[in-house]
Amino acid sequence: MLAEFLSIRSIISSVLSFGMKTNYLINVRVGVSLFLGMTALLVVFVAAAAFETKGTTSLREVIAGCVAGALYPAFCQFWVAPRGSRGFWAKVPTMAASITPLLLMVAFVNGISPIARLLWLTSVCLGSVVGAMIAQRVTATPQVGTPMADSSNRGRSCRRNLLAGFILLVAVALLIPIGVIPSVLADTAHGFNARPTAGVLGITVVVFDLLAVAILASALWRPRERDPSSKGTLGTTAFLALWLGLTYGALGIAFLVFGLGGPGLRIASIVLLLCAVCGLITAALMTVTSVIVDRARLSVLQP
């Protein structure tokens, strides 16, 4: 009798522990998704502002906001939505959290045309749904009989991707202080704020680039028996690299296409675009690695 009671108590405690852990993970995903939704709001505004026409809302401005509002939330939801074949409703809390900031903007911010509000909100909703569905699709457990990559080969592939991302980010950390910031500070074009721009570039190197480099270095040089490809490592590095790519790409296009600054910034703009490509490639490598890792883990959890 006592043994049965202890067995039942053990089962109940296990169920409660699992439920608390599940609720905690859901809350973390929702919190991260809400934060990424606020960054998505910033991305949409910056993309639209690049094509802004004074006095009116131009078609190019609306299209730029829609494209950014679809692609960036799709990338965000790919990372934060529950992986595997859990169904659509399991992904609704994270999608709702990512859409909330833009929904509040549409409801309370003035100065934006109703058509632009509707199109931006629609693009963000569609992007979030597509990103969540892609996450479910690419990380679905392979069918029985499908050949799986050897675990050692999979580990080597993940480490190669991490090393490639590490090298690219180190290159960015060297190129910006050497090839961009001195040119920006030396530019004397009328109306160009050289020092604040150089300060922004310096902050991105310290906050985003070197932080991502440190995370990858910690993952690469930890003991072999420990998994270097954790979700936190890959996700944090992917978003830091993506923000680097977007920031440097926007500045490079502003220098090269829109004539911000003087002629001396032409080379600096090309270096910025090269750094943007390095950041985007790193984000893509982390994303591919996460798919490899998630497929392997799901195949173990769902034999």
C-alpha cells in the first residue's frame, strides 16, 4: 500500500514538474517574441523612412514597410515558434506577442495613412504565420526509413558553421574600425554628423559584433563532450548578426545611393555593405545549424 502511494506521488510530482517547465518555456517564448515584435516595429519604420516623401505617404514607402514587415517577423517566428509538428495553435501565443506592438502602433500612432496601417499590419501577420510554418516544416521529424546523418558528421558540420560565422564576425570587427570609422570622422561634407555616425558604428561593433564573437568563441572552445550548438548560442548570434547586417546595410546604402556624406565615403560605403553581407551570411549559417540540431533532437525525442 505504501509503495503504491509513493509511486502515485512520484507520478503526480513528475507531471506537475513537467507542467511547470512547459509553462515557463511558453512564457519565455512569449516574452522574447514580444521583444522581437518591438524590434520589428523599428525595422518597419526605418525601412519606410528610407523611401519617405515629405508631405505624403508614397507607394515606395508603403512597399518598403510591407517587405520589411513580412521578412523580419518571419525570421523572428522561425526562431521563437515551437519546433516540430505541434500544430498551429501551439504557435499562436508567440505570433500574437510579436504582432502586439504593431497593433498598438496602428491603433494609437497618428500621422500614418489608414492604407499603410492596414498593409503593414497584414504583412507582419503573414510574415509571422509563414515563419512559424517554415519552422514546423523544416524541423519536422523525418519519416521512418529516412537516412539520418551520422552524429559525428553532424557535430563537425555544426562546428564548421560556427567557425565560419566566428571568422566573418572577426573580419567585421576589424573592417569597421580600420576601413569605415576613420573615413567617417574625416568627412567634412556640409550637414553630415560625422561624430554621431562614427559613435553608432563603434557601439555596434562593441555591443553586437564583439558580443557575438564572444558567444561563438565560448561555444567553439568548450569541451568536445558538451554541445556547442545550443538554441541560446545559435539564436542570440543569429539576431546579433542580423541586426549588424541591417544596420551596416542601411548605412552603406545611405552613403552610396542617397548621397549621405561626401565623396570620401564611397569606399567606406562599400566596406559597410561587405560587412552587412558578412553579418547576413552569419545569421544564415546559425539558422541552418539550428535546423540540423533541432532535427536531430526531435528524432531522438520522437522515435
